[in-house]
Amino acid sequence: MFLPEGDMVVNSQTIHRFRPGAFYQSYIHQVPILPFVYLLKPRMLFGKEMGPAWMKFTQVVGEPVYPPPLRDDGTFPKKELDNYAESVASWMEECISEYHAPEGD
């Protein structure tokens, strides 16, 4: 399992820029990336928000995202791999946005 974010902050729902290693490995071995995201929400007790030690975690696993096909000349398709990583990050950001959207929207 790879966690491609270079930086992670405790209890943060911000997706940081990905490092390319996981996507390069996926391309070289022609295996999909299985994206997942942890959604955090504070727990409530008697109508008050509890502290950060009492967060509720929900894990959402997405559909596999497949790498571009191998090139015959053996070169890395940098632009395509950047788009590949961006598609995974976009899915994660959409999941977080939907989860934290006000109810009724």
C-alpha cells in the first residue's frame, strides 16, 4: 500500500500534492490504483462538539483507476501520469466535499 501524499496533517481534510512514486509503480506494473479517503467528523455529546481526540472516521474506497498503457519505446508519459494522479486527487476532494456539504444541498 502506498500513501502518495508527501505531507499529512493530523485531522486535516486537505489533500496535499501527491508524490509520483505510487503512480510510476502503477504504470510500470500496469496495476490500478485503488483510491480511498478517510472522512473526519467531530463527535457530538449533549449537542456540543467533542475535542479532536474524539473524531469519527469513515473510510470510503473508490473504484480502481487504471494507468495509461505502456509505451513501446519505454519512455514515461509524464503528462499522462500527472493527469492520472490528478484524477485520483480530484476524486478524493469530491468525496470530502460531498461528505462535509450542508444537509439539504
